[in-house]
Amino acid sequence: MTIKIGLAGNPNSGKTTLFNALTGATQYVGNWPGVTVEKKSGKYKKNKEVEIVDLPGVYSLSPYTLEEVVTRNFVIGEHPDAIINIVDATNIERNLYLTTQILELGVPTVIALNMMDLVRKNGDQLDCKKLSNLLGCPVMEISALKEEGIDAVTEKAVELAKQKKSQNFVVPVMEEVQSALSQIEKIVESNKINHSLPKKWLAIKLFERDEEVIKSLGLSSLVKREVESCIAQCEKLLDDDAESIITAERYAFIGNIVANAVKKAKKGQDTTSDRIDKIVTNRILALPIFALVMWFVYYISVSSLGAIVTDWTNDVLFGEIIQGNVQSFMESSNVAPWLTALVVDGLIGGVGAVLGFVPQIMLLFLLLAILEDCGYMARVAFIMDRVFRRFGLSGKSFIPMLIGSGCGVPGIMASRTLENDKDRKMTIMLTTFIPCGAKLPIIALFAGALFGGASWVAPSVYFMCIAMVIICGIILKNTSAFAGEPAPFVMELPTYHIPSLKGVLIHMWDRGKAFIIKAGTIIFVACGLIWFLQSFNWSLEMVDADTSILASIGNVIAPIFAPLGFGDWGAAVATVTGLIAKENVVATYGVIYGIADATEESQDLLAMIAANFTTVSAYSFMAFNMLCAPCFAAIGAIRREMGSVKWTLITVGFQTITAYLVALIINKVGSAVLLGGSMVEAAIAIAIVICVITGVLLIGKSKLKSSQSIGLEG
């Protein structure tokens, strides 16, 4: 018989770290709410009959966010045998608010005081025995990061699950509140409302006017009026609303617990995290520090160490060792020339061009994982909230964008954490502007080909994308579809700590493996197809690339991109194949320029790309591919999250038009200023962009005024 144990706790309490330690799973550990959007489950390593379920991090069981809904539905609907409530012992007062709500549900519960090593380091003292007596359930010390005490707490949860003994916990409240709750209980009992949940918990939820509970009970109008009468009477006596009354009672109870069982050694003194935050979250220094940190991350991963390893991978591993040996073997075995070309130039050349950037990608993910695990990326979300809010955007929107830096699909899915539907849709439309791992090879390839691997290229592209998020957000906020105040953004800043090697490597591999798997599947097939199209003409005769099927297709679509500075057929085809998977942009170039007959002299990929671009058109190419419609997988995620084909098409169209206009400005203005190009063309490009933006704003404002006037008339 399987025993189901749920892991519940606040965000950043170490819940997912504990889940990984107990199950051996590679669930990513994040430092902001919304990373674990859905519950995850795994078998306990030491007892396969025990199923561990990792629930989303929540601050309460009030059904206001998706995480809270998922967590509460699991506890109420799936009837776990026990709950392990992970409590951050360094911030016990805030964490116990959720604890009181879990205990009221009556499920056998063990409280795991996590990060006790930090508590002892700070000189604080927590009396587990007193906590256990006051809360009426076992309270045990653990360190999920160091895997101390985790088996003991799990075995205790299994023991409670086997006993099937329900909790009988009630938060003590003042007389007026207790009187109202007792009356509501009697109303529930007298009307014979059947429910498996504790009546005291139902009474509290009805008192709080919890719409989900009221709906699930199917109360009649008469019962609702009786309950409302009890609530209104109590609110009048205490001069406060019902939900605030219950919240105050919980915190009064928690305050009493903390006063009796917790001793703080350093009252009123700043912690190390506080002292660091005075610098890194400073209103003046925060953004320059963030810019410097991201420059360092991209410098190490793209321009210095990452470039060295990638050059060796491309030139030596794939170029000399793999391609050279495979070609020699196939030629000595008298394999047909076309098959040799397919394998060597098409498959190995194309896939190798993508896999060659794996060292840079892994290094980038490693550095980002360190920043996230130590707690800095949570500060970035806090910093960006200040920036976003000035322009009417929700700071919570930056969280999906941070997640999307690995892959756009989970970033889009993380938009579920936004309660406001308008903010959520706008976040989906803007999230894929942030460069994901699949876009990094494009930046690295062109930075090496046209800019000599300059360290400023990659960070400038990253911040250009953030700037477009802000600019497009401002534009969208002035349309009727997205007008309104942004939702408030409340998040915890976790304590800084030294990242765990295991957690960092898990995160790096979790992001990087998707890139490698895609290279071995989608990119592999795409490279074979691209090789065929650029090796044969419409009569299926082997020809040079310039007279191939691919070239003829590319020449048809190339004029579309000519104003952007990359009007040759190779660039056009690479851009279009990037819609399938962004890695295809690099793979396409690897196949096209990897053919022996393409040039009379042997030239490497970078030199051949450089021959078809200027520095300005290369930057324009990168900008377009960063901002245009994402890969098919991300478009599919947009369709699922939007729940509408119409909104999916609007999103893809908006992203592509935005990318086109940005690339147009970069090419025309950049060429005029830096390369002696036409100032008239630059002026026309600026005028086109201004007209498009003005048109969108005018249409948006007219619709907004129309909807407001309709509302007033109604």
C-alpha cells in the first residue's frame, strides 16, 4: 500500500531541496515564487512504498494564486496520509502562518524546522519541545541542504500516516470571534451539510467568505444569509473585516509561540544579508551592479573561457577529429559521394555547428545557477519591480522572464502565477523577448564572426531585449486590452548563502540537457532536410548551393529581409528555419557553409558569414532573431496558456512586427551613422516606426475611451 506524503511550505523554505534529497529527483530549486507551478511527485529512496509530493511554495491556503489553489486542492481533494510542513527556522514567525492553516485541516503533520545550521550560526535558539506542545504535532530539526535529519522526519511522517490519527488543532481566538464561529458551526450542523473536512475549518473559511468553499458546499440562500448575519455582527463589534480579523488572530497566536519558544541572540542588528542588500538593492547602485554582473556572466561564458572551449570543440573535435575521420572512413569505404556529403557536411556539419556551442551554454547556465542559488536573482526581480512599476508593469512579470532565460516554454508557463489576466497575457507576449539558451549560439556565432568576440556584444543584446520588454509593455498598457493598474508584487528576499554544488550542477544540466536533446532530434532531422534542399535542384540533380531548391526558396523570401540588412538567401532561410527551433539558425549556416563545393578555398564558418554581413546588419540580424516569434514549442505553450488561437496569432504577429521594426531602425540608422549610409532612409525608417506606434496608441486609446463611456452609460 502506497503512503502519500505531501511537502508543503513557503517559497524559499527549502522544500524542493528536501524533495530532491528524499527522492533523488532533479527538480529545479528556485529563489522566487512560481518555479514549482504544479505539484511534482517521486518515490522515497529508502522506501519505495512512500510517495513524496512536492507542492508549490505558498504563504497561505487562501485560493488567490494558482500555487495556493494547487496546494489546497491536493490537501483537501487527494487526502494525503501525512504532511511534512517545511518551516524556514530563520524566519519562523512568517512561516508559521501557513502552518496554522495546514494543522486546521486535520491531516497528520510533522513540522520540519529547516536551516537550523543557520539558526545556530546566528546564535538563536528554538525549543522544539515547546513548539511541539504549543502546536500539537511533532517538531523536528533538519538541514535539507546538508541532508541532516531528513530521514528521521520522513520516518516520523510515515509513522503518523500509519496511525491515521487526525490533528485536533484550533487557533485560539477572542470571545467575539469564537462566538461567531460557534454559531456558524451550528448552522452547518443544523442544515446537515455533509463534508469530510473538519467543521471548525469550514466555519473559519465561511467566516472569511472563502468563495471556493462556499461554492463547494452548495449553500442555500437562507443558509448564506444566516452565516452572513453572524459575520456582519462580529465585524461590527470589532470594527474590522472578517478576513483581517482571522489574520490578526493567527498572528497573535504565532507571536505568543515565538515569545515562548524562540530566543533571538542579535535583536536589532543587521544580518550579513541585510548589509549586502544595502548595496546590491540600493536605488542608485542596483541597476549598474546588475549590468556589471550580467556583463561578467556573458564575458566568461561567451567571450573568454566559453569561447576558448567552443573554438576547440568546433575546430578540433567536430572539424578535425569527427568530420575528418568520418569523411576519410567513408571515402576509403567507397561510399557514394552524395551519402558522404549528407553525413559529413549535412548531419555532422549542421548538428556539430549547434553542439559546438554547448560549452558556452553550459557555462552560462552554471553562472546563472550560482546567482540564483546564492539568492542574487531574487534581488534582480525586486530591482526590476522598481523599474517595471514606474511604467505601469507588474514586477511579478519579470519572474517568468528570468525562468525563460533557460527556455521560453517554462517561462511562458510560469506566467500562470500572475493573478491579473491582463498582466498574465501581456507577460506571455513579452517573455520570449528575453534570450533563451537556444538563442545564445546566434549571439556567440555573430559576435565571433563580425565583432571579434567583443565582450560588449552579448550583454548589449540582453539589455536591448529588456529595454524592448519595457517599451512594448508601455505601448500595450496604453491599449484597451491591457489598461489598468498592475497587480501588487510581494516576494521574499531569501538569505544569501553559498550555493550547493549539487544544486547548481542539477540546475545547469536540467537546462542544458534540453538543448543537447533537441540537437540530437529536431536539429538532426532539420539538418538532413536542409542539406537535401541545398544540394539538389527542382529536377533532383545535385547542384551548387546557389542554384539549389533552398536557394530558390530563399531568394523568394529574401527581399522581405533586405531592408533589415540581410537580404541574401542564406540569412533568409536561416531566419525562417529558426521558427522550428532557434538552434536551426546556426545549424542552417553550418550546413550551407559546410559544403566543400561552396567555395574554391577552404574557409571557416565565421569568415564566410562575415563576408555576407556588415557589423550593423549582423547586429540587426541578432536583434530580429532575439525578438521575433519564438520556436514552435514556445508557440504551442503560448496557445495553451492563452487558451485562444486568436490571442496566439496576435502574440506571434506582435513579436514579429516588433522584431522587424527594431531591426529596421538598427540597420538604417546604424548604417547612416556608422557606415556612411543614407540619412534619408534612416529618417524614413524612424518615421515608419513612429507611425506604427502612434497608430497602435491611438487605436488603443479610442477603444479604451469607448469602453469607459459604455461603462458610464451602463
